[in-house]
Amino acid sequence: MASIKSLHEKLRVDSGSFHQLQQGARSHSVSRSFARFFSSFSERKLTQNAKLFFSPGTRRETELHANIEARKTFTQQATENEMVLEELKSLEEGASVYKLIGPMLAKQDVVEATSNVTKRLEFINAER
């Protein structure tokens, strides 16, 4: 919030300078075309544009947060599945693997489980 307040203050100060330029108090370092360009902007209009751009909840900010959350989810899923794949590869010959389906555990073939996890990782990595 402090950055919006400081931006607003800067815009207010700058608009005062622009107002002086409009009144003819042009300094030698500012060209007339620069003064004409900025004289078309009012303080109110500049403040409105700044508020729209920097206000929380803007479309850009919402999209950014949605993308960040999706990225976190995919990264977490990829990490979990990579750990499961490592565990499946380290199993001894003849080990039993169970899959949680609803409230029950169902026995699953190790090759099938490895194939499922590998395919899931492919989908996740394609989405990242």
C-alpha cells in the first residue's frame, strides 16, 4: 500500500510541474513538445490509470496467482510421483504393491504400477 501512496504522491507532484508547464513557466531543459504532450494528461486521469494498473485484483494479478498455484501443484505432483517411481524401482523381486482405491487396498502388479506412475509423470511434465 505504501508504494501506491508514494506513486500517488509522485503523480501529484508531477502534475503540479505539468500545470506549471501549462501556465508558461517552462524551464530551458524541457522542450515545448514535451510540455504539450504532458499537458494533455490531468492529475485525475493519471491517478485513475495508476490505480487501475496497480490495484490488487486486477486481471493480470489474478492470472499470475492462478499460474503460480498451478505451477506449485504440478511441481508437487511431479515430486511425489518421482519418489513413488524410485520406491517402485527399488523393490525386491516378488514384492507386493497395493493401490488405494476408495476405502480399500487392491493388489497391483509392480510392472503395471510402474507403468501408471511413469505415464502420470509424462502428463505432469507435459503440463509444466
